[in-house]
Amino acid sequence: QVQLVESGGGLVQPGGSLRLSCAASGSIFSLYTMAWYRQAPGELREWVTSITNSGGTTYSQSAKGRFTISRDNAKATVYLQMNNLKPEDTAVYYCNARYGTDYNWGQGTQVTVSS
């Protein structure tokens, strides 16, 4: 198993940027596919983006062109760079690590986009 701690959330104005970080510990980080999900109030948790252990990335339609996921295996950290943020991006953002049947979640970090 791996333990995940997210950071970097906060309040930002529409059009602004934030970079989220997710630090992992407890297992071999480089083996894991990492992902970001988000959950807005009253909504189901939704997938945002993923990065495989070899660096391949995929994005949801809402994230494409505005968000960038990256990873630093030496630091056991995954990042989510979010640009041109919109009010509808407001949510708790969760980091996820997956390897086979081993599925792990962080505690989440709040992102609020508001003027």
C-alpha cells in the first residue's frame, strides 16, 4: 500500500492557476499509475486525469488543454498544474494511486474558484 498526502489547494480567481501536489510514501511509487479525481458538493467523484508508470497521460474533456499532470519518481510526487481555472472547477481534489488491485486515496485538498 501507499500513503498519499495532497497539498496546494486554495482560493483562486477565475482565470487563475494552481499547482496541486501529492506526495506518496510506503511503497514503490514508480510502479503506480497515478490519477487525480475531484468531487464537487452534491456530486459524484469524477476522474480528471491519469499518468501511467511510464509517463503516459490521459485527460477528461473538462481538463484537456487546461490541466497538466506530471510525476517525479525520485520525489515520489505527482503534480496537477491547473490553468485558466473556472468556477466549475471548484471541488475537493483527490490523489489516487493504483497498482493491480492495490487502490489508494489521499485525504483531498479543496480548490475554490471564485471572484
